[in-house]
Amino acid sequence: MNIGAQLEALREAGLYRSTQLISGPQGPRVMIDGRPVLLLCSNNYLGFADHPRVRQAAADAAMRWGVGAGASRLVSGTMTIHEQLEQRLAQFEGTESCVLFGSGYLANVGVLSALGRDGHTIFSDALNHASIIDGCRLARADTFVYRHCDVDHLESALRERGREGDVIVTDTVFSMDGDVAPLAEIVALARTYGALVVVDEAHATGALGPGGRGAAAAAGLGGEVDVIVGSLSKALGSYGGYVCARREIVELMLNSARALIFSTAPPPPAVAGALAALELLIEQPLRPEKLQAQAMVLRDELAIADMRPPPGATQIIPLIVGAADDAVRMSAAALARGVFAQAIRPPTVPQGSARLRLTVMASHTSSELAGAAASLRAAADEVGVRLGVGVDSTEPVARAA
């Protein structure tokens, strides 16, 4: 294996990746190379990652419980702070029980590998997150990938090969496109064919629904979804993942989810920070509405600047560029103008749909977003990029294989 040749091939294809060093906390503006830039690619949707109460809660937890949990959940790693957050999350999501995982990635892998039994099928949306894809790969069940948000294709597959106890899994808000799954139709199909419904609310918790309770709540499906997977690292501004469900499913996770059993428990400061952020969200139930209002500001400003993101109504706004190297050049040109909007390239998105994935925070101002749209227009003009409205997402992409 010639690793150097592999790296060179990635560079030639415009797919080479490196980290961008940020100095200071994750706010609407961050420091890069000693200068402030507007941050338009963070998942810190509600601005809680650097909120004083969240910071203080994490610092206090470090002094009370220590920095690390010291062991896995089933050995000696479960502390009172873990139980406090689990109880509060279960109340927030309206479920019987909850269990914390080390990350949202581990939560999806753990749930699907535990629920995906031999002789059964997991039906997965073509644009589901990589953590869902990997959970399907590790499960003993077969996997059927249905076309993105295509309930007719899903129903056809369920009719042909579905059986009692299968699993349908979908993101609720898709991380790269910002569109929302047809949850009501999916739940109806699941009830008809006896399947469990697993939804990943990572990009919907704190962003959609009454009080930020997610896309399932926004669709009026409270109590209708079997498993809710959530993240502590996005709107809640911390790190970790969770699974909310009826008690017997959570008990199954504790006994069968290898991603839980064989991972060290989440660190107490991160758990306490997430708990403080959750309390802030409960106290400020209109904050998600502010987030969506600011997202609409950016959409409107992009339209004024003659840029055409795909239709949508969430805080995730993709600007489809097309070629990977063009997306990289436009991202660099935008950064030079004071706007940090990261280029997203295959295999994260389908071939020919490299993009700048813009994400809005509730803490962005309207004037900042108007200025960002103008800067992005200038960046596109500088590198000669013609922005498209989207690509055909009817076929499964490589990351969903």
C-alpha cells in the first residue's frame, strides 16, 4: 500500500482534508490566524457552547466529579450526573427512559447493531448520516437503502421483504441538505408493517418543534417514534449522545449495545454542561424560533445576492458548487473575506454536489448574515463558480452503501 500515492490522489481530486485551527471559544465569530471571522459552519446552533452558565456548570463538575468518568457505564463509570441528565432528557423527549452514549456516532452504532437482528432488515434512507450507515454495517440484519425521503420506495420494499420486528431508520433533519424526513408517513408505514422506527434528531433537537423538542414533535408524533437518538454536541453545545425510548429498549442497550458496553462513560464536565444547556433551552423555549428566523434571514439575503440554495426551512443551508476543487477554492475565497464556510466534498455528499454547508446560529445578527451573503457572492464570482439549486438525490450515494 503506497500511502503517499493515496494522499496525492486525494489532492489531485480536490478531496484532501486538513484541520482549520480556531483560537478561542465557538461563538458567532471565531479567531483564525489572529483575525476574527464570521463562523458559518458550526453546529453550535443555539450558541450554548460558550454560554457562561454552560461553561460554569462544566467547570463545577470537573471540581466535583473529576475530568473523566474512569470506566465504562457498566463497570464504575456511571455517576449521579449521568443519571440526572438521563432523567431530564427522558422528560424532555417524553419517553420512559434514556441512556447516554459517548457520542452521537456511538449511539447510532449501538442502537442499530443491537436492534438489527439476524433474519431481519434495516430500512435506511439513502442520505442518512455515516454513523447510521456504519450501525447498519455492524448489525446482523440485512440493510435496504431506500431512495432519499421516498416513502413509495420504502413501502414497496416493506411490502416485498418486510417482517415484524424490522427497523426503519432515518435522520429527521439531514445534516448536509437541511431537509426534513417525511416522518408522519414513515411512522404510518411502520405501524402497518410492524417495524420499529428509529430517528436521529441530532440536527433537530433545539432547532425544530415546540420548545426545540425536535422534528418528531413538530410533526405531532410525540410518543409515536420507538427510538429517539440525540446529540449533546450540537444545539446543546457539549459532547456526547443519547437514546430515549421505552424502558425495555433502553435495558436492551445496556445489555447488548457494544458501543455502550465497551466505551468509557461520557466525562462529567461534558454531561454537566449539556444538562445546563438543556435547562437553558427549557427556560428559553422561543430560542429555536429565533434560530429559524435568522436562518430565513440568511436564505433571503442569499436570494438577494442571486445565489440559489435548495428550498428548505432549517438552519442548514447548502450552497451547491459541484466540483470538489471549486468548493475548496470558494471556501478559501470566502475565508479571505472574513466568512468561514467549510467546503463539503465526496464521500460526505454525492459526486458532483460538493458544497459550502452554511449553518446559522441563534446568536448571529441579521447584519452579520447580510454581510456574509455579500461576501459569499463575491467569493463565488472571484473563483468563477456558478451555484446550482441541488442535485438528484433519488439514488443511494457511496456513503450509504
